Amino acid sequence: MNRIILFFCFAWWLQFSELFAQEKPALLLDFNYGIGLPLQDLSERFGNHLVLGAGATYQPARNWINFGARFSYFFGSQVDENVLKPFQTSYEGLLIGSDQYLSELKLRERGYFMQLYCGGLVSIGSQEKARQSLKLQLGAGFIQHHIRFVDDARALNQFTTDYLQGLDRLSNGFAIIPFIGYEYISRKNWLSFYSGIDPVFGFTKNQRKLNYDTNQSEYGINRNDFLINFKMGIYLPFYLGNTGEEIEY
């Protein structure tokens, strides 16, 4: 982890004199989409996931550093930890509903992470038609994930909201979120985007005092919930005038 932080700091220090000079401060609204892979403890519970996010970055004029905030929501359909095993029948893992018919309770992955970050841009390639940069950021924030239960037939009334909380493995905690990628901001039209790798290092704890399926407690046990996201985003850039009153987009 220390090597990752040192890499970002060294890269910014080494290249800051080569960064492009932006004449006006800018507010960059971004909307992003990507796919992700679970690592460490998270990979024992979930499979691959999709991620949607939105954020805002403030880029000061003639300054190599920027900062902002971002929220990301991730979700998937593969849950490897079968918390319903004690309740399932031998027939295809179905459950007995309140109407005495067999019914299915689907498991889904749901989670989010949010962060405050700062970063820098290293200019690469031609800057005539667009600002092309190596985008480096380092963020700190919060991550949370849990198992979601989907009862399409609405036949499993015995699984109340309170009871499902004893099965959902809700976990959350502090997260470190670096980013490295490519950024393209056009000088002549609306085409502005970025893409890159967005790893998340989540240091979480289980927040449920008792797991009903095992009758054991994992409350407060430290977890390393890591994931790596490959994502692409589009920008809506707003440039502030020199007086601070003019806005261009």
C-alpha cells in the first residue's frame, strides 16, 4: 500500500512542470460505467460486478493538482456464499413458501463506495485539439456491501426484513481508492471522456451481530474487501470565466 502511495506522489512531483496550463478553472461533472472483479475476502462472497458512478472534479486554473468527490454503486448476480442452505429443500435448492408451494429466493450483490480525492494530470500527446493527459488520483472514503434477496413470487413471507438482516452479511468500513487512466477533453466540441483502472482497497467489518444460517457471529471481524474496476466515463465540463461570474460549457 505504501508503494502505491509513493508511486502516485513521485509521478506527480516528477511531471508537474510538464502539465498543461489551463487558463480558466473548470468544474468537470462525470458519469461513468464499468466492470469489476472482486479480490481477497470479497471474492469468497461475490463474483464479477458492474459499477455505475457520478462525480465532480474541480480543476483550478494553471495548477497541476485537482480535487473532487465521487459516488459509485456496484451490483452483481453471482453470490458464492449460500446463506440460504439451511432453509433449502433438496429439489433444486428451492424454499417452501407460506402457501406450501416451492419458491425461489434469489441472491444478489449490492454495494457502494464514495470518496473524496485529489490528483494530477500529466500531459501526453498533442494538446492542439484536446487536452490529453495521464490521469492520476488518490481517494479516501467509505465502502459498504451486502447480499440482497429477491422474492419475485412474494411467497416467502417468513423471511421478514428483520430476519433477512441476519443473513445479508452487511459489511462496511474505510476505503483507499487510487485511479490511473487516460483523460481526453476536447477544446472544440463536447467530446470529453476518460478511462482507466479504479482499484478499491476496503478495510471493512461485518455489522451483523449474528448470522442466522450458521448461528455464529462474525461481528467486528476485520475483512479485506478489495476490488478492481475497469471503467470509462464522460465529462460535462463547465469553464468559469476570469471574473468568476462567467460560465462556459
